[in-house]
Amino acid sequence: MAISFDLTGKAALVTGANTGIGQAIALALSEAGADVAVAGRSEPSETLAAIAATGRKAVNIKADLGSTEPVQRLVDEALAGLRRIDILVNNAGIIRRDDLLDFSEADWDAVIDTNLKVLFFLSQAAARHMAERGSGKIINIASLLTFQGGIRVPSYAAAKSGVGGVTKAMANELAPKGVQVNAIAPGYISTNNTAALQSDETRNRQILERIPSGCWGKPEDIAGAAVFLAAPASDYVTGQILAVDGGWLAR
Ligand code: NAP
């Protein structure tokens, strides 16, 4: 039997796909054959045009994922636009930086809500549909801070560690229903999210010194892992957190 990375006929929902890692994943899924709904608060016109250019259907769903309020509508609109959801990519995320001793409750709540709470409840809503159909793939975007504590980002470390936990918890209960749940832990990838780090000369040098590959990753570097975890090739892979980090965690 040929190993399949083909997503022809599949439908994907990707959050936060107007830019960065989400945009690269949405485009790669469409290049592999999937129709794609993108959900977020900013206009994703560049992503929609790039998906359409691959010949696949692109659906835009406006939603602020800072709370669970739009979650059910989001799934309903994706189903209305694509008729099914085979693949969910929970990519939308934020980071707040401050010294531990000054870290505010607002910065704690915002990051936990967007990066962890919404990720869980959107997965739950999509999984109800997937379980009914007996198949599906959920891909959560984790972080190196799923494994490490970081500096000045306690709510982000807590949320991304939580993403690792719910990835495994969801995988255990959904495997018997034909749904695989995995996470990708990107290393240092050049996006808006990391612009502040890249422009801090000292931090940038310290980071590069620790990456065996010797450079920042690009959003496209994450896309191949996403296609693998969305495709039949990964049907026996579940509950895993795949680091795509230029070797950072191996040091
Ligand atoms: P990015 O360029 O800042 O993209 C983040 C995406 O999430 C944007 O589309 C953003 O939309 C969306 N988003 C944030 N809050 C939202 C909300 N309340 N409602 C709807 N959409 C919202 O950052 P990125 O680096 O591509 O990050 C993507 C994911 O990878 C995140 O989960 C991040 O934690 C993770 N990650 C990134 C790195 C890295 O090195 N870059 C490393 C590890 C993990 P707006 O444009 O409207 O803000």
C-alpha cells in the first residue's frame, strides 16, 4: 500500500491563518488537496487568495478567539461552507511578556483563554462532529515552552504546557473513535509573535547560539509536519508532540 500524504477531498479548519505559522499551514494543506476554512479576527485576504490559487475552496470565518463565545458558530460555519471538518488546526495564539514579579492577572487570563481554553473547547466542538463520522485529525500548535519554562512568559509557559496535556488527554479518549490528536512544538520561528525577540540583539544572539541548525525557522518549516499529521500517513500516530526546532531540544 502506498503511504499517503494526499488530502484530496478533505476539509480543514485553521485558526489564526492570516499570517505566520497558521498561514503557512493553511496554504500547505490546500496544496496537499484540502479545502480550507480560516478563522480569525483579522482580514485573511492574502491567505484566501493563496488557497484559491491552488484550486481549492477557501472559506473565511470571522471570529475573535479570545473567548469561547464564537466556538460553536465557528464549527457550524465551517460545516456550512465545507460540509465536513476532517482536520482542525488550533494555531491562533498570543504571548505576553513581563517580569514574573509584575505579571498581571489580565496578561495571565488573556493568554490562558486564547491559547488553552479556546483550543480545548473548539477541539471538543469539532471532535463531536469527527467522532460521529468516525475519523478526524486535530493538530494543536504547542511550543518549546510545552517542555521548558522560558523567561518573562509565565502565562504562555502555563498555557503551552497545558496544550501538551490536553493533546494527550484528547488523544486517549478520541483514538477509539478514529480521531487522532497531536501537537507540533515549533522552535524559534520568524513571525510577528517573535519580532520583539529578533530585534533584541542580545537575546537574538543567545537564541542562535543554542540552535544546532544555526538559524531561525520559517513558517513553512512547520507546514510539512502539519501535512503529515493531517494525512492518512499518520493514522497510527496520536498523543504526540512533535518538535520542529532546528535541534533546540536536543541540546
Ligand atoms: P502570529 O504571526 O502572531 O500569529 C498568531 C495568529 O493568531 C494570528 O493569526 C492572530 O491573529 C491569531 N490570533 C491571536 N489572538 C487571536 C484572537 N483573539 N482571535 C483570533 N485570532 C487570534 O504568530 P505565530 O508565530 O505565527 O504563532 C502561531 C502559533 O504558533 C501560536 O499559537 C504561537 O504561540 C505558536 N508558536 C510560535 C512560535 C514562533 O517562534 N513564532 C514558537 C512556538 C509556538 P491577529 O493577526 O488578528 O492577531
